[in-house]
Amino acid sequence: MTKARDLANLGNKTSLDEINDAYDAGALSNRNILHNSEFRVNQRGVTSLTGITAGVSTFLADRWITYVHGSDWNASIQEVTLPDGTITNSLKTVATANATNGFFHPFQKVEAYGKDYLQGKKVVLSAWVRTNVAGQTMRICDTVNCFFIGNFIPSDGDWHKIYAVYTFPTNMNTSVGGVIQFQPIFTPVNLATNDYCEFALPQMELGSEPTPFEHRSYEDELAKCQRYYWEAVAPSQGTLGRMSYIASSTSGLELLPMYPVPMRATPSVSLTNPTGGWQAYRFSGAGGGHSMQGALGGTNLSSFSGGHMWWDINSGTPFTVGFTGRVAAISSSGAFKFDAEL
């Protein structure tokens, strides 16, 4: 059911026939089920993590979660040149202490999209990988069970392009959230300080043969990621982007976010507050301009429903019901964070 081999020469093929009809001329795009496989989209602004605590899941680049066990680790996104000449980003994690049964466990959660999409289907998982840790392989999980796939990855510290073929069972468990996980490197082993695992250009696609990596534009990849997470940002002393309001009472605002793309589900909302807090300004009538109408407090969002939310105001001049306006950061940048991650 599984196999693994080095694919360093696949990129040198010059025709579809030479790669064994791995794909047809009418289906060259949207092959990679994974998102942000070049680690270029980073809305959270985190390019490195220091002292990752075992057992804690943390986002690095968009859609990619780091999780480790048995030791503290450092992780980073960095630019690399692969053996085929491709310049891209990699995700690298390094152990900062010895550990028994430790493991490096980056992963991405993927929507199973119901029984017809992946149940009983064959997929190919591929990635460039380098590590000095023996006994590493790939793993894929549904919401209940996990399966090791492919042969062990060479531990010589050189880049290897590996792939594994996996057939999802017809009884794949999609009832608990309908989620699967792709884990490009995973095997518990005894680790030494400075042991590392690194991977680049992960791809998961339907079929039994891997195709060349699908490079997508930054704009396309960003839109795919914003389905799960995005931020409305206000620069220092500037207006909060993609957000307006209407006064629903003399002491409350109905905030109206303008989503860049439809989100996967109703998101949770959190704030990064600017120094000094937020200000709400009313759009005035004749003559344009604006007048201050209230000082917004810390995180006193009262509720979120149907794509909009209400914010109770704890100081400032009372609002005029029905007036619209803008929200601005007082003296440093701030952001509203919308999270619909799996």
C-alpha cells in the first residue's frame, strides 16, 4: 500500500509522457491539497520560535503548526536552495536538549470535505526533507487514527525528495470534525542536542504518482489561508482596515468587518490592542471631516454573530444612533484577529 523513493530527477522531465502520465493537460492547477507549502504567507508575523515547549501547538507560517515532544526545540522559516536549483523556504526544527522518545511534529490540518472526497481514495504525499535523525518517516491521520507511510528518510543531512502513496480507508473517520492531518516528519526517537529535521515543498495530491510541485502565486495562497485566518490591522494612529461601524446605541457600536474571502466557519475574534487603546470617529454630515465619539476599551467585545459584532463603549461622548464611522489606533498599531482554523 505504500512506497517511497528519491525523486531528485523528476524535475528534469520535459514532457507529460516522461513522468508517466502523472497528470493530464487539463488538470495542472489546484493539485496540491495542502496550503502555503512554500511558507511564504505569514499573517501572524512569526518567522521563528525559540524554546518551544513540549506538548504545545504553535503556528509558524500560516496553516502550519509545530508540535514537539520530549524536549524543547527551536523552529524557523528560512530560505534554502534545493539540489534541483529551486530557491524556496523551508521549515526547520532543532532540538535544544537531549530527549527520550522525542519527536518533531509539524503538521497541517486538512478538511476532509465529506466521504466522497478522500474516503477510499489514493493520495501521493511528497516533500524535500533533510535530517540527521535516523528512523524518520511521514504520517497521515484522520480524526481518530494515524498511519506511518513510506520508508525511513535518510539521516545523512542531505536533501532528499521523497514520496509515499497512501489509500484512505473506505471507513475513514470524518465524523469528528471532518479533518485529516499531514505530518511530513514524525517518529519518536531518542534525540541529542542539535538534532534537527527540515522539510520544504510538501505536496499532497490525488493519484498514485507525484507530479512536479505546484507553485501558486502569493495572492492565491494568501486567499486560501485567509479562509482560515486573517487580520484587520490599524497602523499607529491610523484607521482600522476592512472595518466600519454603525452606532447601535448611544454607548455601543455594531462593527462590520469586510472579509477578504468567505471564512471556513464563524471565526473567533481576538484583539491586539494599541498603546492607549482605540478611538471611534463618526463620519460627519455636511462638510465632511469627523468628530470623536468614543474611546473603546480593551477587549470588551460583547458578542459575535452572523459576521458582525458589538462593542460596548466605556468612555467618551455618547454616540448618535444610526451614524456610521471608523475605528482608529491611538498611538501604536493594533489588530482584530479572525480565527476559523481547524
